Amino acid sequence: MKITVYTTTDCQFSKQEREYLTNHNLTYEEKNLETNKDFLTEMLAVSNNFAGTPVTRVEKDDGTIAVLKGFTPAEFDTTFGFTSETPKTEETKLTEPTSTEVKPSEEPVKPVEATPAETPTAPPPAQITPTPADEKLNSVLDKLEEKTETPPTTPPPTSSPSVPDFPTGDTKVTA
């Protein structure tokens, strides 16, 4: 199993998730968005443009991939197959399995027809206000842009360089 966690330094949910993974003896790779601009692009692709942290990508041994947005212990317990939120002690680890693979249902999913009253609608763009998470992400992006800005270049000279006069074929050159 491969676990990749996209985090920011001051995010409390990222801190809680790191503690959860450590307490459950799960090995993971942490990608801090503040240290590498490419991690942000990667996270947005993995999370379908979810702009919050943490985002966790879990690639299971059977090839299935789960993407967890934010951190909720119950959701992580379900994904990793734990039956409770309490980490297992060394004593119980010897007698109980530490995880169980969650496999998708074999039954075909039947589409549910929604009536117009049940269909959720997004508010018009004018009503959307930035959340603290959006402001935090913008702050991280600004810091990354400051770190990657290049110094201004010297403008090219405005005058043409002088060209020396060369002798014509009529003039003899002596050395």
C-alpha cells in the first residue's frame, strides 16, 4: 500500500492526520505544498481541484485508489479497514489483523432518477465568498510565487554598436 499526503505546515487537520497514520503504524509520503510548487499542481490533479489540506491518496495493493479530502478519523478507519478509532496496542496486534481490504460491491449500481426538486443547484458566482481555506491556499501560492520570481533582466542597449570602416579593394594594406 502506498499513501501520499499533501499538507501545509500550519494546518491542524494535516497534523491530526500525521498523528493518526503514525499511531496506526502506516508508512506515508508527505508532500508539503509550501516547500514545492509542483506538489500543489499534483494535489489539485489528484483531488479534482479540491483546494484544501490535507489531501490523501491511498493506492492499495489490489490496485484500487482512494482519495480522501480533509481528515476525519472515521473515514480513514473505513478506508484502511480499522474497526475503531483507537490505535491497536502491541498486544492486540499479535492476535488481530491490523487492516482489512475494503472491496467495491460486485452488484451493479442502479441509477437513481432525481426529480427537479431533488437536484441541488450551485449558488450564483456572486454569492460565493472565499473561505478561510481559500485564503490560506492563496497565501501559500503567494509565498511560492515570491520564492520563484526571477530577477529583472537588463534591457538591451538602445543604440546600435559601431561598425568599423573596412578598406575597399582599391586600397593597399601593408603590414
